[in-house]
Amino acid sequence: MEIIFLGTGGGRWITLTQKIKTGGFRIHSSKKIHIDPGPGAIVSLSEAEISSIDTDVLIITHCHPDHYNDGEILIEAMTYGMTKNRGVLACSESVLLGKDGIGPGISRYHQSKAQEIVVLKPGVGFNIDGIKVETFTTRHSDPAAVGLKIFTPEGVVTYTSDTEYFDGIADLYAGSNIIIFNVIRPQNDRIPYHYCTDDVIRVLREVRPGPNLAIMQHFGMKMLGKEVYEARRVEEETGIRTISARDGMVVDVNEGISIGKVGDKIIRDVKQKRLEV
Ligand SMILES: [Zn+2]
């Protein structure tokens, strides 16, 4: 399995300035899954020489533009330019139907071209080709936002999505090999509905059993230039290996975990497969 971070930025000001990218990330296992394609996802795929068409599952955890913006374009890719009913479209209720005055974020026309639609709610997930996706609750300004626990043949990846800390949240992350945290601000610079670094420390101290690796991403403006230091601090405080993601970073999870970047061996594999199609 490879986890490919196309864009590691989040929040309004990073999205508007594009100081770092906002295209979300992908999991390449037995299926190709794109998660939270914010603005620029399609551009970042092109730059990474990953075929947008080679997408089997599109997951959008909530209806904020830094998560859903390029969703319709990804559906156009996944359906071979809207010529086939193809792929799984799994999104929060707010993204697909609209909820609490938010959304929908994907047109009915685009929804109609997915082969399968899943309205993600806490406890409602799906299975596809040996991959199981479970969902859990968050506390975010889109109340329909969900977090993800993705069981692949190579390991369990948990994605917090956007949330603030609440009692019991660590239990939701238990038993993961990798946890991907959306951390908008450094230190204890806490704003509602989001994690800051000190929240990540608190959660990681509580998760039993803890992960092999924690990855921080979805950085806001105040995190820029501090990500590496903040990840090191989390690792020192918790004893859990922790890294900050960078745009274009690839985490290769097979026998062990290795870190690379798009353009390395992993992308050559993708190119190879594309040629075989
Ligand atoms: Zn959000």
C-alpha cells in the first residue's frame, strides 16, 4: 500500500493562498482511493504523473471546500469522462444530500454516474475488494463530518478528518497501524472544531493500542515552517513515531514503512500500470 499526500494544507487561508497544496491524499492498495480532494487535486495528480482516471473510490468526509472542491472533477475522471457508470462515491450526508444548511457539494448529475453511492454516517461504511472502510463521529463545524478507519490487506489506516478533541475520541482510533491527523495549528493554539498539536499529544497518549506511525497534515497558516519541529515534539512526548507530511510525500507500507516522494519507485509502478491498461 502507498499513501500519497498530494496536498497537506487545510483551512481557509492556506486554501486561498495555496502556500501549500490542498488536493487531499490517496491510498493505493487493491483499489485506488482518493480522500478529500480539495482545490488543486486534479493539478497535483497531473504533476505527480498519477492518472486521475485510475481512481476506483472517492471519499469525501465533509462539505467544506478544502475537502470536496475537486470532487466533481474526480468523478468525471473515475467515470472515464462520464461515459461509464463506474466507481464508489462515499461521502458525508452533507456532501451528497445537504444537511444543516451545508451542501450538497456534488451535483446530482455527477452523483448519477457513480456505480455505487454510500452516504457515510458514523457506523455506516462499506467494503470493496478486500478493503473495509468504517466511519466514526467527529466534532466539526459540519456536524455530518466523519472520520475513517480503513482496513487494507497491508494494515489499518485511520484518518481523523477535521475534529476537535472530545472524551472517548482516542478509543475510535485504537488498533490502527497509521493515524493521519488533521492538525491546523501548532502547540496549544486551539480553535474550535480542529486539532492543535497539543491535542494530538493528548490523543496519542490515550490510544490503546497505539499506532506504529502518526502522520500530521492539513496544516493551517500558523503551522507553516513549524511542522517538522511540532512532529518531533509529538514523538518525544508520546514515544510514538510521528512525522509531518509534505506535499508529494509517499508513505510505502508493505514489509515495514518507508517514506519517499512522488517520482520515486512508487510512481514508476503507477506509470507502468497505466501503460498496461
Ligand atoms: Zn472542515
